[in-house]
Amino acid sequence: EAQVTQNPRYLITVTGKKLTVTCSQNMNHEYMSWYRQDPGLGLRQIYYSMNVEVTDKGDVPEGYKVSRKEKRNFPLILESPSPNQTSLYFCASSSYSGPVTYEQYFGPGTRLTVT
Amino acid sequence: TQLLEQSPQFLSIQEGENLTVYCNSSSVFSSLQWYRQEPGEGPVLLVTVVTGGEVKKLKRLTFQFGDARKDSSLHITAAQPGDTGLYLCAGGDSRSMEYGNKLVFGAGTILRVKS
């Protein structure tokens, strides 16, 4: 089954404690990205990757890091989480077959609370 | 910065009623997508429209892309409780060849259909 998986699904942590949210896709997609979803703000892109070892900032990258060492994995790293990073996080992947015909496949989400 | 405004933010209707959700911008988009998101899950693509004036139908759902590719609408005929969810529009960045599959999301419309 084609899917994007994220772990953990729920996480409660304290300010400053480094954490990693994993993301994996089994569709051999080139493009992967991370979004955060906050009430009234919709989905905002944090980082994206167009292929292995190619990553770039999205609209709200501050406080986050990513890496793309393998095509299927795209972990999101919070080196020193703060309460304003409490949010619902989604990983997404898509093939890169052109500028207008792509479909993004989303993971089930990770609800992060930073106290 | 490209922005998409969705209206209404919240819609509560009775089963069998018709409804329209709007997605507007002052920017031109290369394509427009509509996603549906259910609680505890990631967004799932419903449709992609790419040509100004394009109309697509998916059973009881009708999607339209504005002639100038700045706005879109989603019309649901005879809504059913199973249509309940968060509906998100997303515009393909007009510079997407350079920025990969970047999408700009609206804040979403929460639809509740009561039986």
C-alpha cells in the first residue's frame, strides 16, 4: 500500500529537549516536505526536499532542521523546541513530474506539545 | 507572498442542502487543488484544476477554476454526513519549476453536515 508514515503520532515534551519526528514514504517520490498546521493559518511549509541531499527552506523554517540522506526518509529535527512550536505536523511526498500535475500524499500527522 | 483566502471558515448545514466554498487570491496560480481532511488524518487530494475556466465534477462535488486562475470554488450538491470534514484549497506556486512542488494553502473550511 502506497503510504507516508510518521512517528510518533503524539509527543509531549519540554522546552529545550531535542526531538526528531521521522517520515518515510514507499512510493519512490523525489519531493518531500514538512508542514505545520495551526488553527486559522492552514498548512504552512517548513522545509522541502527535491531529492537526496537537496533541501531548502519553506515559509516557516526557524527552529527546525531536516536532512535527506535516503530517498524514502525525511526526518524533522527540533534542536531546542519551544512552546510556539506546539502544532500539528504533516509530512508529504510527491513525484516531481512537472509544475502542475503533482499530487501530494500526506502522512497521518504528528501532534506535538511543548511545555 | 502568495495568499489564498477561503470562505466561509465554518459551515454547518442539514443533510440534503447545497453549499459552495470559495478560495480567492490576488495572485495567479499555475494550478489549484482541493484537499479534504478528516480528524486524525492527513489531507487527501480531491481534484486538481489547471486551466482557467476549467470545471471538474466528482460525483456530487463540482470544482471550478476562475478564468484568471486567481480563484476557485467547490460546490457540493445534496450534502451528506459523510461530506463532513475540513476542505483545503491549495495553489501551485507559479514559480514551481524553480521551487519544486510548492503549494500555498488556504486556512480551510470546516464543513459539518447534520443528519
